[in-house]
Amino acid sequence: MSDLFNLLHNAVEAGHNGKKISQKEMANELGISMRTYQDWRLGNAKPQAAKAVINMLGMLEDDEIIRVVRRINKLGEKA
């Protein structure tokens, strides 16, 4: 699971033209503590829901993944 969070963190950085994003910045963006985010990246904690979400996304076709992720982002904007 830690590989997943590291992969996603690096992908987000790449999406920002390679600009480094600190763990604190990412944690703030996700609405969690930096310690929690560090634990996820180090593999000290494994959020069970994250694995289920990734497995479910893996069951979808590429275009549907994009559609679902965009809808998830919109839900986050409303919160």
C-alpha cells in the first residue's frame, strides 16, 4: 500500500510540472494530519478503504475511471 501512496504522490508532483509537494502540503490538501500521511507513505498504517477503492477502480475501463475520479473531485469541492 505504501508503494501506491508514493506512486500517487509522485504522479501529483509530475502533474504540477515536477514541482515538489511536501508531505505537509499533501496532507493539508487531503484534510488529514501530516503524521497520518507519513504513516501511509511509510507503510506503517494501511487505510482499508484505500485498497478497496483502488481495487474497484481497477475493475473499470480507463474512460470510466476518469469519469468517476472527476465526480469524486466534484464531491470534494462541495464538502
